[in-house]
Amino acid sequence: MISLPTIPVLSDACCLLNLYASGKFEDIASTLYKLSVADYIIQKEALFIRKQKSEAEFDEIEKVELEAFISSGLVTVMSINSETELQTYIDLASELDDGEAITISLAIHNGCLIATDDRKALRMISNIGSLTAVSTLELIKAWSEAKDINDAEVKQVLLNMYLCASYRPSERDPLYKWWQTMTKK
């Protein structure tokens, strides 16, 4: 059993898009201690998911609308507000994309768990002793166990992420076999 995080979860763009595309964003986010996202991610990266036009067509796009979740306090927006956060971001940006660099900098300086599936970011995080990462699948599995979600609903969530956010976990992901099993049920 995977336990839900007990510290704020700071999501990068890929995890945020996956959760949003799941069709259960509000329910999943409400099970987390606190879901946060960098302002840069909202403004520049997590802008659209694919929208289901018909059962077999996904060629339209849907704007990611987080305003209601932010207004209600379900999602907290974080910004770089100090020289140390800025300097860490600058140092990380030489090796990572801006979104991941900002997210990691904010997580380091604000004591957050970072939600990411980005391999390069995960390698960087593994070298930072004070930072822990969680994957999309870990969040989905923890949510499904905490809320006792039936397998058919979990399958639909995973398929929504695949179809609307092009999410497919790495075969190296510790929960890859769980994902395979759930999506074939």
C-alpha cells in the first residue's frame, strides 16, 4: 500500500497535466495534504490537454482551467520570492528545463515533495539529499487505495491520462506492472 503524502506536493507540468487529464483532478487533489504548482508552470507549460471529440478521436485541445481550484484553495500557486530560490533556479536551469528547475528550487526551499515523471529531473533530485520525488502513478495509486476506488474507475483514470495527456509510464517505473495490469482489466 502506498501512503498519501503528509507534506505539500509541488507538481511539475507533466504530473499536473496527467492529474488534470485524469478526469478526477479535484478528487485526487483533495486527497493530498496540499497540492502546489509554480506560477511559471501555470503560465507557460501546463496549458492544454487533448479533448475527446468522440470515442475514438482526440484531435481537439482543451485549455487547462485551474482558476476555480486555486480560488477554492485546493491548489496553491508558488513563486520564486527570494534570492536563494532564484540562485538555485539559475544553477538548476543550466541542466534542466525552466519548469523543472523552478519547481525543484521551490521544493528545496519550501520543504515540498516534488511530483514529477521527468527522468532528467528525477536524476537531479536523487542527487539532492533534502528532496523526495513522487510519480504520477504513486499519486494515482495512493488516491485509489485511500478512497477505495474500484478497478474500473482506476482504469478509466489511467486511460484518460494516456489519451488526453499522452501519459505512458517508463518501464523503469516501480509501478509500471501495476499500470499494465490496471489498463488491461
